[in-house]
Amino acid sequence: MDGNKRTAWLLVEILIDRSGYYLNIPDDERIDDLVVDVAAGVMEFDQLVSWFNDRLDRQ
């Protein structure tokens, strides 16, 4: 409906890039499901931290 979740994800990508990292995400992994789960409160903060730790690599 609105662009808040898309905008939030874009900011995450910019912050990660500017911090010298990149996300190593398989092509078949659905980012939109992750973003919706976070927005809906389905994914807890600790789970989100773990998700990022598993996928962040240094440039």
C-alpha cells in the first residue's frame, strides 16, 4: 500500500553498503517476507540480528 517497508529496506541496504559490508543473500530467498515479518512483529529482534549475522560479509 504505502512504501514504508520498501523505504526501510532501502535504507538498510544503504547503511550496510556504507559500513563496508554486503548482504550475501541467495536469489531464491524472499526479502519481502522478512520485511513483512519484522513489521508485523513476527520476527523478534534477536532473530533479526541472527539473520543479518548469517548473511553479512565484509567488502
